[in-house]
Amino acid sequence: MAIQRVSAGRGAAWINQGFGLLKNGGKAVWLPALVVGVLASLPVLGAAFGILIVFFYGGLVLCFNRPGGGFDAFSGFRDGGFARLLPVMLMNVALAIIAVLALWPVLQPILQAASEGREATPDEALAFLGGLAGPLLWLIPLSILVHWISQFAVPLATLRRLPGGEALALALKAVFANLPALLVNLLCLVIACVVIAVIAFIPMAILGVLFAGSPTLANLAVLPVAALLTTVLMVLMGGNMLFAYRDVFGDPADAAADATPGELLL
């Protein structure tokens, strides 16, 4: 399968097209994303959401690619999707395990202090901050690489129906062929998520003040805002996956069809 090398500016275009889904997607986009947003915000189910998020992204990519095609938020689990996306999920789980193992020696004294009901000493706090530097120097780049691989592997496994291992291998090649675009995309994505989170913080803070006397009611009041925030992020992230895939792998519904000729480096 041919991999196209696109210009760095296309990384920003993927985010812009994702915002286009937010504005013009309609219920075919918002309804499945809302289902995912609600599930992610529930106290119990939300804990498992991080593990299963790859499958929900698969369902959202299918919904966004063919609105009205009969897909829903759970389509990533069906028609062989679970088996194809399982290696992508396992890659993300492996990253989480590696991160825990790497950070545990640093986190353990702080957690022990908390379990004993005392504050960490200044020496423990300094040791914690100093100890984070080493693992984070390689954990952050590794996490970004896994994110980029997933960004291409999920659409390859769902839209092209490639086996999980093949989707991961092809996604890795696409990542190294498009590092400039992915770096620009990551920067734009971080900025967009920060702006959205800041906007969402305002009503959450107001609700927290209004229900300050009852933590339980405060948590319940914040749930709809959290669900809406997650819904917006799911549309943005799912759209980002879809449009990046279309540009790099030349899907027939190619989002780059209206790009200027100079934006594609064949």
C-alpha cells in the first residue's frame, strides 16, 4: 500500500478539518461521540475507558468516514474489528505498564506518605521532582510515538480492515515518512485541547462553587459538563485520525483532494 509524504502544513489542516466536523458533522458525528463521552465520564465505566479507547476510536472513525452508513460508537468491536484492533490496544497497554514500572520507584515514597496521612517532606518532594526527569526524558517521546502509530493504525484496521500487526507495521512506516506533519499536528492538537479544557473549566468551577456544601451533588452536577467536554475531544481526535489517514494513504474520500498541488510530496 502506497504511503504519501505530505507537507508539514497538512498536520494543521487535519485539526482544522476536525473542527469542521464539530461545526457541521450533525447527529451522525455528535451522537456516537456523545455515547463515548457519557461512558467515559461515568465513575465506574470511565476507569475501563482508557483500556478500550482504541475500539471506540475505531467506531468513531467508521461513523465519521461514512455518516449514515449504519455505524455506531461500538462498531469498532464488531465484524472482526475487535481482533484487528486488539494489537493496537495491547501496544497502548504495554506503554502504560512500562510507564508504571519506570515511575514507580519515584512515586512510591509520595504514595507511602499519603497512605500514612502525612505530607511529603521537602527532601521527598525534591527527590520526586528530580527522579521524574530521567524517566520522562524517554517516556514522553515513546508515548508520542505510540500515539502517532495508533493515529494511523486505527483507521487502517477499521477502514482498510488490515490485520492488527500489518496495520501497526504500516503505521510505523507512515509515521517516519511524515514526521514534520505529525509534529505540527501534535502542537496544534495540544493547543486545541488546552483551549477546550480552559473553556470547560469555567462552568465546572461555577458548579463546584454552587454545590460546595455537598461534594456528591457537585460531582453529579459536573458530570454533564465532563461528558460534553469528552464528546468534543472525541470528535476532534477521531476526525484527526480520519483526515490524517486519508491524506497519507490516499483514501478514495481523500481529504487532500482539495489541497494545492504543492502540499503533497509524492
